Amino acid sequence: MELRQIQYFVTVAEVLNFGRAAEQLGIGQPGVSQQIARLERELDVLLFDRSARAIRLTEAGQRFLPAARAVLASVEAARTAATGNPARSLRLGTSTGLGERLETVVAELSAGGLHVELISTSTRARLDRVRSGQLDAAFVRGLDEAAGLEFVPVWDDALLIALPRSAAPDHQIPLKDLRELPLRITERRTNPPLVDLVLSACAAAGFEPVLGPRSSSLQDTHAAIGAGSPSWTVIYESHARLLREGRVVFRRPEPRLALTTSLVVPAGTTVGGDLAVLLEACRKASDQLE
């Protein structure tokens, strides 16, 4: 059993897609598949069920995942111990849409002498990695509790409506005015807090949106909307500020939509040292979009 096989397994287990795992690892998909297959042969168990359209962990894979994460955390601890006095570093879990705020946080931490390693993965994987010690902290939206973790609210992420310029008013747009347009939004299993927020707001406005085709990424969704597709989606304001308006424009919804972003750390973590520096960087990032 090789360390890289364990790393490949954990990455695939977190995203449940060999192609996306390969992208995160920076290698070709065949290499990931081959190493996982070798690991399964060595363990004499199947770690993934590949029979369905989407892969999933087998029972053996579910049992193996926490142990595999513990191995990776131990290797990192051993590396730190061996270096004696390592440079200050912070492993920070991130997600899409943090935009300018993430840039501000990283800039502030770097100015304070911290090397920041950003790891973007699913919400569930971020929580698991903080628990196992693979991440020092992580940003998570729309959640406020989970076993073994502490959530520190750092800012509210406002949402904007993205829609074709031809269908956009000059200023903010009441949600009820979107009742005739299909909504392009991710599957609920991918982002329950976001989907629940938007669908609940539409229900409060008196309608149930017709769900339009789903794209593999926000970029593809915007391309479809910009191409003239009569539809709309939502985007975090901090992310929208990094994008240029063209065929797709961004408008504030009425009523306001927002999700609270929290910094997640292991339960019992003392607010001091590098965590205090991180929280101060988050405060400055929050003030940035006020």
C-alpha cells in the first residue's frame, strides 16, 4: 500500500468522481483509476461501487475512509515534527464564490507571515478534514453545527440574481417577477442550504419555479444564460464583483437573500495565535463589502 494510493482514494471519496479527483490531484484520470484498482487488489475489497451512473463508496470504502484520513494527518504531523521549526502555515478549506473576500483573507494572512494552503472541496469533505486534522479551519455556508466542530460566523454572503441583459430591469428585481423564467440551480444534494434558501424565498413570493437544465459549473450556466436562454440563477455578490457584466447581468433580489458564512474549527479550539489572526482577516474581509 502506497501513500499516494491513500491520497488518491481520499480525494475520489470526497468528490465521488474520478475526473474531478484527477483535476484536483493534477494528474491524468487513468493514473487515478489504476492506483485505486491496485489499492483494492492489495486490500482484497472493493472500495467504490461503480455499477451505477454515479460512483459511491462501498461499506468497505466507508470504513476505510476515516482510517485513510488519519494516515494522511499522521504523515503531515510527522513531516512537521521532522522539520523542527517549520514556517508558519495554515491549511484552509474553501468553496466557490468567496471572491474578493477570500483574496482579502489570504492577503492579510500572508502579510502577517502565514503561508496559506487553500483546499477547495465539498462541504462534507471540508468538515471531515477539519475533524481529522487535515485542515486547520474551513469556510462553510448555511450550517451552524456539526459533531466535533465549532462554527464561528464571520459574514453574510448576499446573493444576486444573474439573468440575460435583455430580461433585466435597471435596478433590483422582485422575485415574483421571475416566475415565468426557468431557474438554473445546482442539485439540492450538492448544496442544500443554497437550494432551500432560494426555493423557500420563491414560495414566499407566491410561486414554485420551473427548474431549467443543470450545467456542470457556474461558468457553463452563465454561458447558457448569456446565449439568450430565458432563465436565471443566483450568484454570491462577492463572486459577481470579480466578473464582468456583458450578456449576463447581476441584480439584487427583493427580498434580500443571504447565507451566513462561518469559519469551522475543531471543537475546543482556543481563540488565539494563528486563529486570532485568521478571524481578524475575516473581519477585514467582511468590512470590505459592507
